[in-house]
Amino acid sequence: MQLNESAFQESLAYFVEFDKSGELKRQERDYKERLIKTLGSALTDSALAGPSFLQLFSETVLKCRKEITNLTSRWVFQDFQTYLQTVKEERLRALLSELFNERNELKQRFDTFDAAIDSDYDNVFPERKRMGWLPSVFLTARFPQTCIFYRPTLLYQAEKAWGLNKPDGQSRGERYVAYLEYLKPIQNRLTEALGRQADLIDTHSFLWVVYNRTRGENEKELVHSHESDTMADDVLPTLQLVERTRNIIVYGPPGTGKTYLVNRFAREFIQPQLRALNSSDEAKSRILQGLRWYEAIALTMASDGKKLFKVPELVNSDTLQRYAAVKNGSKISNAVWGQLQIHTSKESATVNYASRQAPFLFDKKADALWFLTPAGREYVKETLADELSQLTDPNASTLQTTDFVDFVTFHQSFAYEEFIEGLKPSVNEEGEVSYEVRPGVFRQACARATTAWERNKENPPKYLLIIDEINRANIAKVFGELITLIEDDKRLGQPNEFRVQLPYSGEFFGVPPNLYILGTMNTADRSIALLDLALRRRFSFIELMPDPGLLDKLSGLDLGAVLTTLNERIALVLDRDHQIGHSYLMNLENAEHLHFAWYNRVLPLLQEYFYNDGERLHAILGDSFLEQRKIRELDGKLNEFVDSESPRYEFKQLSPDELVSVLGAFAA
């Protein structure tokens, strides 16, 4: 395919003006450079070899949540967060070290890492999930001069806009290497047009800008209108239900679109409030929430413009008041006094506190005026530069739906400590290990929602916590006292407001009325009847069942009829909770796609349902799909251990065209 030179030149001219206006830096370069710097610091050789690598890496990934989500997707990010909660430190350390081992070819490293993570994911998630192109983010953070983020959508748009063939390859590693080669001539043309050396961030940003521009505002409005029409039927019940309750569980068989529905619901539920809100309030709360007390104090000093502070000035500052609110801290003055003394410079001549701890950031003059030491200013510059920039930049506070939505996936080892609060180890600069109480996912979401509710009790912004696979954890242990607190009438400000004293921090805690909880549950994993009764009483339920009407015809085959027949038989032989969802057969373009979906998604799920029960599986699928395996005569003692009378079955390997024909007869 030939390059459309005139279209490419037009895009170059537009991008040059985009750069001159300052928008390239503000919209594209700033957050990408911030991500590379922050995430890259957790992926150096020394960080990988450190004793607390997994903890540091997990905290850094969470810190980069917004940037990573923007470059991949929210669900890729949330799945990887869940994986980080289960993976062994040495396992992840070894995988990343090999990914960054430049003695081997990049495509080999990429594919090896990809395959290993895919294997790990299969052990973590009940449904097939993959990490997408997240390895490209890690490679970019480690090697920003030679690697850059990958997003296939941009390449499709580039092909459409300029006529450039997309880079190709047999494996994802080969495609990524081809992509880097594909960018080189574009980078050279950008260097000429910009009049300066363009780097890979410029080149990636060029693709993004062209993608966004080519779509155009009219197209975006059309897409939004179309999505609103098609989503009304499935999202509307959930939107109506949240008017009466704040706790909902969406349940049904696998593949019915539970997570998809929740994602769309989150957007429809949150987006209407974004324009009316003061974006800086929520942005500041999110920035501050992940910090420690001494970091919040250092940021307050660095962002104020003054050099000397009395303690009451610090206590009454907007930054520390906001920080205390999201931390549920009531005794701010005590906390500030304590942290200033604990982290006072060792060389201080005015502070006599003995039990000082690193980092040593503060000192005090004889007249009780506190200040940041040179080491403290360096700490802010090196460690808190992103937070300082966002706190002081009025343009860094544009709100998104994800600012009001938190997502967590429950699993068997998920515990109260991850959800509410618990003791977590912390290693200081001198290698000393200490333990501190840290809030979990739910308490952090509550803190932001409570702060917003206390500022505007009449019409507070809504917050949403999504709990995927809510039935996979030990609910009674994970929720603890929360079982009572989440009830609608026991939320803060409600007639039967209820607070409890938390066991680790000792603080009194309640759930705000503007936090909504939306869970998903796969009924094939565990029947809803077995769900903890205390939890069932406090949630309302929406059932999501297979919808054959969403499926198309393919090569004359009615996929909806195939799904209907299959599920009718499964419901008769097993039960209705183990039906096959429509998503397994959606968006199939040809017989080859159908063949892949049938043999790699549908049949493995049926094998799991009917594990070691070939006769019932044969009753559902019949001779067209299964053939009986012949067992030759066995001699000796082996014959005593083999049930030679019960039939054994194995799947027939049909070609794509044969499969279409056989499924047509199956659904007739």
C-alpha cells in the first residue's frame, strides 16, 4: 500500500502547530514522561534486586494508575493489579529480569514474558484474561530511548489515514519489533517537520493526535449516540435500581457480559456529574491519598511558596486538612508535631527528639519556625515531583470517570487487610523494616467519598466501587464489620447512622451515602444460594443470562440457534447456572474465527463442567462432536484398576467448514 503523501503532510503540519501551541507537552508528553520516570525507577536493576521489590513495584503501579490506564485499558490495569496480589516475588523478579535482558533478542524476550504471564493468569482468573500490551509499557519505562508504548488502534487509524501497512508478525514479540521499525521513518519525518530531534514519545504522540483528530467530533458524537441506544436495555435496570439501593450484585453464567455491563454502567452513572464538579478537589484528594504523613507535610511546605512555617500554619493549610480528611485523621496537630520531630535532620541543634527515622527532611529554628532542609527539598524534587506538579498546576485536574471508580477482583486469598485495613511492612532508606497500618481498597474509596460528602452533603458526587468475582473470596472474613455498615439506612448521615472502631488503627469508621458498591458473580463458580446469607440480605440482585438474539449469522449458520440448543441441553442435564454466555460466539467474522472460539473457548468450558463425565457431555453434543475411544484389552493387574465398561470419549477435530455444517445440523 502506497503512502498518501498529501494526507501525511497535512498531519505533519497539524502536529507542528499542536507542538507550537504547547498542547503536545501538556496533553501528551508530560504524563508519558511522568510515567516513564516513576515506573522506570521501580524497574532498575537495583530495584529488581532489592529485598522489597514486589511491594515497591506494586505501589508504583498503583501510583501510575491513571497513566497506565490511558495507554492500555482500565481492565488490563485492574487485572494486573489482581495478579500482583497473588504472584510470588521471585517469580515476577525473574520474569522482568529476563524481559530486560538485552543479551537476547527483543522478540524472544517479549514472547517469553507474554507466555509466562498468560500461564500465570490462567491460574488466577476463572475466565480467560490476558495482559494485552502492558509489556510494552514496562519496556518503555526501562528503555525509553529504544522502546515505546504499543496500541493497535493507532496503527489501524494510521493505515486508514495515510495508507501505511500495519506492522505484522507471527507472534506478539515479532509484531512489537516490527512496530518499532515501522516508527523509524515516521520519526525521521517528524524530526524534519519539527526542526528538532523527535524522540519516540513524539512519534507515539503523533499517532495519538492523528487518531483523535481523524475520528473527529462528529464521529464521536455519532458513536456515543449509537452506544446510548444499544446500551439502554441492559444498563437501564441497574441505573433504576441504584435509585433505591447502594449495593447491587450482577450475576449469571460465564460469558453473559457482566463485566462489560458494569463497565458501561460506570460510565453512564458517573459521566453526568463530571462537568458540574470542581475538578481540583477530587484531583488533590487522589494525589494526597497515597502519601505518608511526612510526605504530605513536605509537599505542603514545598507548594506554599514560603520557607518558614509555624505548626498551626501547617495544620490549617488546605493541603494537610484535605490529607487528614482522606486519611480519616482527627488529631492533625498531634500528627504534624510527631512527624516533624521523627523526620528531623540528625544535625539539628534545636530538636531533642531521640527516636528519629529516615528520611530526614525537616529542621526547626530557635523561634519554633520549621523548614525543609536541603535534603528535604531534594527528597521532594526526586520523590514527590509529580505530586508537587499536579498540586500546583491548575491544568492537571481534568476529571475522568475513572477518578470516581475503584475496581478490585476478589480471589481465594483476598483478605480483610487488603480490603479494609491491615499492617504492612515498610523499608526506610537505611534498610530498617517497620510496620504501619495502611488502608485497603474499600477504606480508601470511602475516604475520598466521605471527604466529598462532607464538603457538599446536599448533592455530593457519586463514587463507585466495583468488586469483580465477589463470591470467590471468604466474604465474612473480607467484609468483617462492613457487613453492617454498608446497609443503606446505616450509612453516614442516614437515620440509623452506624460507626465502628477499626481493630488495627483504632479509628471510628462509617460508610458514606455517596459510595455505591457493584459486584459481579459467576454462578458457574458457586450458586447464588450458597452466598453468605448476611451479604445476600444487604444486596439487591440483577440476573444476566445468555442472549442468543445478540448473535449474528455466519456462513448461513444461525449462531443464536446454536447457543439456544446448547444451553437448553446444558440446563436439562446440569442446571441453568452453567449455560454458555453469548460473548463466546460474538464478533466472529468467518469460519476460522468460529473454529477458534469453539475449540479454544466453548469446548474447554464444557470439559470443565463435565470433568471426568464423558457420558453426559456426549449426551449434550452427540456423535457429531465426540467419538468413543476404544480401549484395548489389558492384561494383569492393570485391568483391575481400569473401568473398561464405561465409555471414554474424545473430541473430533473438524475443519472450519465441517464445523459450520455440523453446528447447523446440531441447531436444526
